[in-house]
Amino acid sequence: MKMISLKPHIYRFDDFKTFAKEFELSGSDLVLTHEFLYRPYMEALGLKCTFAFQEKYGSGEPSDEMIDRIIANHSLDSFDRIIAIGGGTVIDIAKILALGGVTKSSELFEKHISPVKKRKLLIVPTTCGTGSEVTNISIAEVKHLHTKLGLVGDSLYPDHAVLIPKLLENLPYPFFVYSSIDALIHAMESMLSPKANIYTELYSTAAINKILEGYAEILEKGQEHRKNLLENFLIASNYAGIAFANTGVGAVHALSYPLGGVYHVPHGEANYQFLIEVFNLYYALNPNGKIKELIRLIAGKIGGAADGDTFDRLGDFLNDIIKAKKLSEYGMKKEEIELFSQNVIEKQQRLLVNSYVPIALPDIINIYKNLYQGVDL
């Protein structure tokens, strides 16, 4: 039985200039990034790469239409490497750009064609949440389906993952929090996945420890203190990415996708809304399994007894970092509770199979109901 795969080579640099020199960035590289990162960190270096700014092809999180516009605007066959410098949107798109034979990306996400690697892929994350620099997953909204779909395959693994903590220094507080909560969820879902093992748990538990310790420091010393912890959070995100690349994530992600797809809620923020409800359901369905280890781990970091109230206390702890919202605040309608729930059952089995325990349609409906206004309808 395979225990763990660690595909990309992982590097760490103090600054972008050192990375660019080490990897000999050149005219055969297509760099997908943002203009707000290019101006302070790359422009003065005079690099010969072709730079593509993601925001010029669409706003928000990745969609098949955004990806197709980038493909249509660049002769990808003229590049040897794709270099992604950014957050989850940039990284997910870059994984598709590194493939060959793609003109309509929805065909990939709907499994009509198979992904085949054509170009080398380098990933430089500039948030502390996706962990996507070490995973073989790309997520995009497929517009005509009104939901997000995931593409999984070894051809999506980056060849190199590069950590440069300095690139996170201007990350606004909400983006920092939502991305790092996403990493926390990756680690928690990975720890309870049926595919977890002693190797993946090394990474998931280390990520949980680092993130909760960092949050405790921020609560004590203030929001600006996060800038002293960027490397710790970036490493924690990387650890969580390694864990869930081998185990998958579960129901939190599955339930968040319709909300993100229809109302364009950023990925980490959408996941956050479902975290506590899903884990409370897990505990109610099977309180005596591995979830007891997770509860002990969390209680050891946030205080209180290791018991059935631990996830609610975690919710209070995280609300002190940034407040969770009711689903209705995003514009979600009552009639969408059952529609979204059915969408999860029909479209997200890839994720549901990684849940701690099997959950059924009535469970999903109840979670949406509980979160819609914060109380049962």
C-alpha cells in the first residue's frame, strides 16, 4: 500500500531576485502572476520572461472561461516552463497551462479529455493557504454548470515548489486569515480522511499546531504581528498541502463549492463557513474514532477540555480572528438549500468519499439550514 508521495522539489529563498538567478528565468518562460506583485518584486530585474497578469483575463477565482482566454492569448508551445507566482487562482490556472492539447478547459474538468503534461511547472505561492504548490489538483468554476469542479492527476504536479516568505508581506489581513484557515481545514480534513496514515499525519498535525499557535500569538499581540509569522504560516500551508495531496479533503470543501461557484465567494472564505458544522456532524456520527485525537490536539492549543464542545470553542477562537458569516449574507436564497445540497451529492463525490464518516443528503441539507440564518429554518 502506498503511504505518501512527495512529488515537487521544494525550495526556499529570501527574495525573488535570488530565486530568479538560481532558476535562470529566461525568454522561454511564461510567468503567470499579478501586476501588484510584478511591480515591486520583478519589474526592476529586467527579466526576459513573458509576463501574463491574471487579472487581465477575468476577476475572482479561476473559471474555464478565464483559462481559455489566457490559452487563446499565448502561444504556449513556444514556452518550456510555466511559472506561477500568486495565490490559488494563479496556481490552478498555471497547472492547466502546463498541459498540452487544451483549447477548451471545461473538457478537462468534465473528464472529456485527459490531462497530459507538456511543459515544466514552477509554483511560487504568495498566500499561506492553498498548499497547491505541492498538490496534483486544479479547481475551477465551470460556468455553464454553475459550480466548481476539481481535476486530479499526476500530470498536474508541479516540478518545483518555491517558498519566498517575503512575497506575503503585503497580504491584507482578511486574505491572510482566509487563506490560512483554508490550510487549517486542509490539515483537519486530511487528518480524518480514510486515506490518512502515519506519514500524512506527521504533516497534518504539524500544520494544525503551527496555525493555531500563530493565531494565538496574533490574538495576543495584534493583527500586525502576523508579519512576523509569515514563514511559519507559509510552511504550515505547505505541510497541509503535502498531507491533503495524499489523502484528499472532504465534506467541508464539498459543501463550499456551490456557494463559491454561484456567489463567487473566495475559496478559503467559503470553506470557513462550513468548518464547524461539518466537524460537529462528524463528531455526532462517530465520536469514538480518530476524531478524538484531533479534538485533543485542538484543545491542547486553544484551551478547554478535550470533549464534544471543542469544535464550538474552535469556532469561537476563529471568530476572534475573523467572524464567520451566515450564508444568507452572501445572497444565498432559501430555495437554494436543497438545490445546493443535491449539487453536492451529484457533483462532489470525489470529495465526499474522503469524509471522516459517510454523510447523506439529509445531513447536508441540515448543515445548509443551520448556516443559512444561524438557526434551523
